[in-house]
Amino acid sequence: MADPGGEREVRLVVNGVERVAAAEPRLLLSDFLRHRLGLTGTHVGCEHGVCGACTVLLDGEPVRSCLVFAVQAEGAELRTVEGLAGEDGELGPVQRAFHEAHGMQCGFCTPGFLISLTALLEERPGASEEELVDALSGNLCRCTGYANILAAARAARDQAAERA
Amino acid sequence: MSTIGVSVPRIEDERLLRGEGRFVDDLRLAGALEVAFLRSPHAHARIGAIDAAAALALPGVVAVIDGRETAAALEPMVFDIAKIVPEAVREATAPAVRVHPMPALPTERVTYVGQPVAMVVAESRYLAEDAVDLLAVEFEPLPAVVDAERALAPGAPRVETEWEDNEAISFAFERGDVDAAFAAAKVVVEESFRSHRQHPSPIETRGVAAGVDPQDGSLDVWSATQTPHLLRDFLARWLGRDPERIRVRAPDVGGAFGIKHSCYPEDLLIPFAALRLGRAVKWTEDRAEHLAAATQGRDQVHRIAVAADAAGRILAVRDHAVMNAGAFNLLGLVVPYNTFTHLLGPYDVGAFGFAMRVAVTNTAPVAPYRGAGRPEAVFAIERAIDRLARELGADPADVRARNLIGPEQMPYETGIVYRDGTDQVYDSGDYPELLRRAREVVERERFEAAATERRRIGVGYAIYTEGTGVGPFETARVRIEPTGRVKVLTGASSQGQGHRTTLAQLAAEALGVAVADVEVVGGDSAAVPSGFGTLASRTLVVAGNAVSEAAAAVRAQALEVAAGMLGAASYELEIEGGTIAVRGRPDATLPLGAVADFLTPFNPARPRGAPSELAAESVYRPGPVTWSAGVHVAVVAVDLPTGVVEVLRFVVAHDCGRVVNPAIVDGQIVGGVMQGIGGALHEEVLYDEDGQLRTGNFMDYVLPTAGETPEFELIHLDTPSPLNPLGVKGMGEGGAIGPPAAIAGAVEDALADLGVVVHRGPLGPSRVRDLIVAAAGG
């Protein structure tokens, strides 16, 4: 059994802000974000790395925060759904696309999709249809049937390609 | 401008897009303790000693609660709905229904893998799980039974030792001379078709949190439930407390599909622990718990026979069905009776014989899952009609067309008693037109052009009817604030269906205000005194009409008061954009909020006897259900060497009455269809012979992904329902009803030259390969 003690400080940057909180070595990054830092926009759907609801950007790479220990993220730069809006507070282009295409219903899986798509479009603004589908196939949604999520992704891609 | 029929963008999106949703696990309750459950590792076992000493010795563990403690305090759980058998149903089908109490925690035996046995309450979930590992429970394994037909066979292990067998429900029905019709028929087909067991699995699992007010002992409960008022009333009875001192809130709920509509042991145990410990207590289900212990769906086998004349007119249908209820018959007739009343669907059939037996088994309880008995019925009858078409050498769509109830036959009496005890009458619809329009856009040729010897194309059909908008009631309260903002309070909660938008549209329409000025509050038992909840495709019909009625009453009230304020007659007034105006007097206007302000108790000018707020409440009690309908057409490709089935195109021609928000309706349909595709191709809950769950995670229970999304073609035919003022029908479940049957038909069609018959899903590569190999003679 793990030693429940042994908490240490974990220092990282989340959405541009330096954060410090205590974590025992076994604390998942998802639980650290949600329950230690109060960033509950990152959701937990399966805790075994399949559903993708907990996806965050860790040093720019999309990762499942349920498969990472908080202590592994020491010194890292994280982005979560709370960091997707523009500096003016307006919804970002990916967020707007999901709203306009009705690409969400209950909204529980949505943060994971937003992060996965953001990661793709930041790397490949003109992503192909195949790349879009591939990037989003790692996230499960039980409400929408994906059609409108893909429509939102295409709209966000078209905008990103235009900006690029 | 009317807002009905307009795809108003959803009001609920912005918070969710910013990560500002509030789901149960997001709530921060000061000093909340967390719970982990020890769950049964056995399908059937006697419980011996439970030694909690080591668990309790772990620092941070506050309590261990097992069945010995709860048995003294909590009656076994029984749901009212399980006891309801309307007199007319009794007369028509002579049902035998065993009421089946479920202990919150068992004391003597466990009867399915995943059943909660003991709960650990600790300072954190991590510690609670550590302590669960330290609990020592003696189990003496007993023989288990998993399959429903085996459970009903003589000598099967008994799930309930005090029952003489495993039969939880039976009922039967016969109309017309079925035997004579079969004897006279030119063509008879008979087959067994199975709707395999599936799991609803919303991406948010269940969750419950409870807090106790240290001053007055009142109880606050947050639950990811579809039915907050029902849960409040249930807790009041089971905990022996005043319902007024219990407040249940369903905050944001991350999908449900039926799985969150039952009251579970955990819904009772978390508040119980909070009361006992005098502290806030919280439990969030993990996915492994969810797949093992939350209710599952489907699991029926039908022996169905269809008799027809040489022209393919169906003369009679006979169906003997067996359903697996799992370890507890929680909800009585709900699912099996739905199957019965939806079996004949849109077809005009003379003689009909039906019998249903429901067995308890050592598996997780089965309860409504999106469609709730209807997909099972549709799989049986539609598969049988495909067999009939094959036997006749006719086009399956032609055979269907030949047997549809025509629009001229509406309203159409089926001769069956619906589950609410009323005569089953299809209120409106045009099924032949739905089929005609769906057939127009199948575009088979486009796909055939790309077919190869290896990659075959097939088309399959499913047509269904769906009773929607069941009562008994829903409550809505509409209030105008002095600011002009409109508050709509309702008992209907939301799990992603967009009610905050749809119900706001209805209120805006009835009042003459902008949708943006309406705020809808649902999912809070304190918002309105009574309510029912969101399930069974009922919210638009029942809550929608309640909102519309209450808003209309507020409008009348506002006009009456405004007439006095403006020196005009109320019939001379109109409301547009939240402003009351006198027709023909452009200068005489008044904001709606000013009327509310005028009525405040402290206004000295307020007329004597006038109401003290601008508000009205309506409790809408619907009559018989409204009937939605749909035609589903699947175009699939089957890859012969690998058995991979790909759904290429999915056509839905749909009639759900008057549509309020087309984008939301389309979203519900597509989402439902995708769940149906998942069930048709991948998803199956599997137990081994001993009742061990083999699909306990998302690697083994496989949900569809974005990569499997077909192209969709949606066609709307909106026949208003004459049964309610709005003319609406329900539609939340319809999308999930047809796909398993349509896809099975399409796969069979693709493999027609091999003579493959699909008796069950899911049609994953190995099952399809088995079918191909078997058809080729092994």
C-alpha cells in the first residue's frame, strides 16, 4: 500500500499562472487540477485513459491527466479548458465553433474535445479531414453522435487555416 | 417574430465551454468526507463475517458501514412504479409482477458482481480506497445463473432463495384468431432474435453528495439524477424525514440515457452517512463501478412468427419474449410492457399473440436505457419482416409499405391497452409518407458504384412508433422580475438535452419577450414544490406545455394589470420584445418589468386585492401519450475477408410533431442513432458463465468514436399532435430505437447471396466472419 503521507509541493504553470500545491506522489494530475487547484473544468470520465475527457496540454502536448501523476508535472506548463478563452475574455475560436455547430449537449466531454482540437490546430492549422477525425477519435462523446463535433472541428480548422 | 421552429443557439453552452459547468464532483463542500465501496466480487455468494478493524485503524478513516447497520435503519428499497399495474392492463394481459425489494446493503447474500457490500467513509477517496483493500469479508460462493432462459428452466439456481423460481414477471395477450390466421397463411416465418445487453454509459458517471445543516438538521443532496423530486420524496420516506427539510439538486448532469433515473443504493447511503456522521459526504462513481453496478439495458430474446398472404400482407404476429431483469426487478412492467406495446409499431396487423416472461439472474439490474424496451421490440419485428421479404422474394421496403397504417386511419386504435391504462391510440402521423421520403434519399447506387467482390453494400430498414410524453404531471412556474427578466422554474431537469433553451423559447413565445430575457431553472427540488423529471421522452410534451400554460397565464395577468396602468382595455394590449403597448397608441407603452414592479407589496399605488407578484404556476397533466414515429435506413459496407461493417450513410425520416428547436432535435436524433450504431456494431455487456463481468472497462466495453460517424440525412415530417396545446411529441429516445434493426437488415442484404441470417448483434468483425463462414458451409 502506498504511503498516504509524503506530500510534497508541486509547482507548475497553469494557463499562464504559477501555481503551487501539495500532492502525495500517487495523486493523479486530474485530481490535482480539480481538487487541489479548483480547476474543475477538466473532467474525469474513466480514469483509465480511454475517454479523453481529462485531456490537458502539458508543455503543448495533449495528455490524459488521469494517466499522469501530479508530481510528474512539476515545472511543466499546462493549459486547460479554463485557459482557452482569449485575453479579452471572449470565447476562443474552437469554443465558438462548438457553440455555433451545436457540437455539444451535456458538455461533460467537451473540455477534452476542445483541448484535443486546440492541440491539433496549433500544430496543423490546415489539418486534413483525416487528421481531424484521427485527433478526435481519442475522445468519447455519448450525446452528440460526433457529427456536429466534426462540423465544429471543420469550421475551427477553416478559421485556423485562414489565420495561418 | 415567433421563436418556435427556430434553431436558437443554446443558452447553456457558454458556461460549459469555459469549463465553468458544475457537475456533482465539481462541488466543493466544506470538510466533505469521501466514500469508496467494497463491491461484491461474486455473482452469487453468502456473506460471512466482515472484519473492519484494520480499515478503521487506518488514519483518516471515519466509518465503515455495512448491511448489518443499514438493515436496522433502512427498509429494503421498493419503487412505486414497480407496484403500479393499472386495472385495464390487468384485465388485458393478466400480469404477474413480483415486487422485489432491494437492500441498500445486503446482509445475507450478494446476487451480482459489483453489488455494494460495505462503504468506507474517509478524509479522501484515496484513503477510502486504501481502507476498502483492508476490509476482510468472508464470501461463500453459491451457484449463479446468468442467462434469462436458463434462469427460467427447471432446476436453475435461484436468485432469491425464498422465491420458488426466477420468474419476476409474466403477462400475455391475444387479439383475433392467431392460430387460424397462421393456418390460412401462404407464408410463415419464424425465428429467434436477441437484443443483447448494453450499457448506457454516459461520460459522466453517477455521483452523490450530501450535507447536513448543523443548526436545523435539514439535508442537502446533490445527485447526478434525472429525477430530483422523486429522489427527494424517496429519501423522505426511507430516511423518515420531512420532504420540506430535504432539498435535492441535480446540477449539471453529464448525460443519462435512463441510467440516472433510478434511485440507487448509493443515493440512499450517502445521505444516510451524512446524517449519521453529521458531516458532508460525497461519492463519485468510477467507471469500473459504473460498468458493473449501474443499471444496464436490453437483454431480451424473442421467438417471433409472422404469417402473411401471398401478396405480403401480414395476417398475424405471434411473439414469445424472455427478458433478463438482472438481480433485481426494480421497475416492474416498465420495460417489458413497452416492448409489448411497441412490437407492432406502424403496422396494421389483424391477429396478435404476445407473451413475455421476465427472469431475475445474477447480473446487474436491467432498467430503461434510451428506448426502454422499444429497440428490442423493433429488432424482433423488423428482423422478422426482413425474413418475410426474403421468403417472398420481395423488396423489404415494399413489404413494409404494404403493411403500414395509413394516414386516413388516424387516429388509429391498436386494440392494446397502454402501460398507463388508457387505450393505445396513435394520435397522428403519416407512416407511408415517412417511408416514401426516406426511400427517395437512400442513394444506394452511389455506394454500389464503389462496391467490389470483397466489399459489399447493403441497405436495411427499420420503422418504429414511440409513445412519448407520459404523465403523470410536470410543474412549471413562470415569474416576471421587476427587471423584466423572466424566470421559468420547472421540475424537469436536464442532462444535456438543451431544456434551458427549448423551454425558454416556449416561455418567450407565450409572453412576447426575447429568449435572452428568459432564465430556466430545473433540477432543484426547492424551485417548485412538486415535479417528476426528465425521462421517457416526456419533457417537451409535459414540461413544455406546463411552461407554455404558466407563461400564458402570466401574460393574461400582466395585461390585466397593465390595462389599469395604461388606461386601456386588456384586449387592446399586445406584448412584443418585453414591452406592453396599446394598439393604435404608439406613445402608450410599458415594460413588462414595470408591471411586476407595480405589483410589489410596498407600492402604495398597488390596487387592493391585486397579486403581489407577476407569476403563475401550472401543473400539466397529459392524457394518453403522443405518438412519434421514424423510418431509419442504414447503408453499410461489409468487408468479406475481415467481417468489418462500416455504416456509410444513415437516413432518418422522423415525425415528432411540432418542432421547437430544429438544431436541438437533430442533435438528439443523431446522438441517439450513434448510440444505436454502437449497440449494433460493438457494445455488449458480457458475463462469463459464473457471472463474472468481462466488460468492466472502456477497452472491453467499446463505445463508438468520431471515426465511425456515417453521413446523416435527416428528414422531418412534422404532424402536430392533437393531444396537447403545443402540438408537440417527444423525441429524446427515437434515434436509438431503429439502428440495431436497420443495420442488421443492411448486413443481411449485403450478404444476401450467401444466405446469411442475423439473429443478434453486435455485428463486430468476428461475429460477421462467423456468419460468413457458417453460410459458406463452414
